[in-house]
Amino acid sequence: MKSIKISKQIAKKLVLQSQLLDQDQQRSTLAVIKKLGYIQIDSISVIERSHHHVLWSRNKSYVREELNDLMQKKKIFEYWTHAASYLPIEDYPYCLPRMNQYKDGKKHWFSSDKKMLKYVVDRIKKEGPLSSKDFKDKSKSSGWYDWKPAKKALEQLFMDGTLMTKERRSFHKVYDLAENVLPSDLSIKTPTDREFANYLIKKQLQSLGIASVSEIAYMRGAEVKNNVKQEVVKLVEEGKVLSIFIPEIETEYFCLKNYFENFNENSQNSNLNILSPFDNLIIQRKRLNELFDFDYQLECYLPVDKRKFGYFNLPILYKDQFVGTIDLKAHRKLKELEVLSLHMIKKNKQISKILTKKLNELSAFNQCETVIGRV
């Protein structure tokens, strides 16, 4: 398989343009979700939650209400990629293979209680959309790992596709029957293994710019990875996908031919972005290290004495380089965005000036009026 040789600098341009991080533009929220393929949902709220942050990073006019609005209009839906995510509604059929696994008995963290599953479905059929709090439980929960029986049933039914999220209220899911949430004209035909592999190749290369087989099949299992490997070879032979070689990296990457031929190699990028730890660019850590020489770890899951950079240390991307991390906390009642710590790999007056401006923008997005702490 003949490969096209490119520099790491060109590779980063391919990636950042695909990820919509190379320059500020007005973009619709739906267009961003379609381009990225998914937006990961996360509950951590020391600053604005990740799904909002990711969208704001690519469209500074983004407002939070847009996600629920798109769900109400049946343009996007919630399901699982490598984590809980928002996806374009047209991608729904490609979630059916996973849903069918749960219908066939796969567990979602907990064992299924058939009586509780039936009870939950019957109530939603009778009463309409319900959230977990609509199901009473006398026992006290000590955390997500000790959910009440109805909550476990709701999530199992969500994973097997019986229920879908109709909307979120104060971040809490409101569940309804899938047939009430899906557009009436949407195909619900389960794709073949080959169709699913081709879908992953197209979607991941569209989002990531360049990607290896492992990155395309990220967290999908060995069988899917093998199918992707077979299909990408066929697409290269057909001339629809290019094999990409970067001298400094042993990994074989792939790129959509049309994208490679039309991307703007000479574009100038002067952006500085403070990214969410769950940003699409950040999620695959090995890839991040290989392409951007950035060894990043989110430290909120570490014990306090093991943290070096802070609880919610956010990566700072300047042009095509990661220049540091910053740990932030929004004090919403005080309307203050606090800089808890800043660790710079590369620092100069120009970067400091742009970082200060970006912090002020991020502060406003977090509904804060001032930035406190040293930069």
C-alpha cells in the first residue's frame, strides 16, 4: 500500500482544520456536531460542563439552550460512543448494533430486573416522559454505583434502545419511548458489519482529519477493529482514502482523499484555545502525544496528593502547539472565574496577552464578570 509522506506540521494542520480549531468562525451548533461526529456529555461543573465548552470552543456565539432545542426538533439524540454523547439524528441506525447487544442480555453496569424494566416501561407508556426522580425509592443512594432500582432500569432501557432521552431538565434526563422521540421518517435498519465499518471510517476521518485503524475503531472492540482494517484497505485501493506516512511516527494514518486534496495548507492559525479535558481533540491520549507531543492527564480522578497540575486542569492550545494547562473554577454566586494554577510549557508576552483575553471570554461564557488569580 503506497503512502503519501507528510510532515508533522502538515498533519497537525489537517487535524486542527477538521476539528474546527484553526480559526474562529460563526458556525451553527448542528453543523459542529455533524462535523465532529459526537459531543461527549459530562457532569463535572467546576466550570461550564464539557458539552457546552466543546461547542463554545468552535463557535463563540453558542448558547446552552441550543442543545435541548435541537433535541426537541429531533435533530440530535443522546447515546453512547466511547461515553455518553450527543450525536446527529441520522447516525441513530449505527447505534443499533450496540443496542441489540443489550437487548440480547449484555449488562450495563448492573444486572437487569425484568419486573422493574416492565414496571418502568408501563409507567412511561401510561404517563408519558418521566425522569428518575419520578420513581420513588425509600432507600438512600450513596452515589452512582448505588442507584435505585428504577434508575438502573431506566439506564438499561436507554442502552437497549427501548427508551431515549427526550430532553434534559437541570441536567437530569427525561426518558420517553424511542418511537416517540425518533423522527417518523428515520431509517431504523441495522447496518451490516461492513456498513458499520465504512460508517466509522468516514465519520472518524471527517472529524479527525487523519487517523489510524485503532483510532477509527477506538473502544469498539477487536471485531470492529478488524472490520475497519479490511474496509480501509479496500477504500485505499478504490482511491477514496489515502494512506499517510509521517516520518517521525511509526503509525500508519489514513485520510479522505477529497479532504486531503482540498484542505488549506497555507492557512494561518493564530488561535489560542483553552480546551475541555473531554474535547474531541483531547480524548485519545496516545494520538495526542504522537501528533502534538503533549502528554496529558486529567487529574480530577487522582488523589489530591498525586495531582501536579490541579483538579480540572484544562489544556491550552496555541496555534498548533500545546503550551500548558490551567486549572479553573467558576464561583457562580460571586461571578468570578478563579485561576487556581497555571503551568506553562512555553510562555512569552504574546501568549500571556492572548491567554488573558481568552480567559475573559471564557469567564463571560461561564456567566462570570471577573477573572481572579495570577496568569
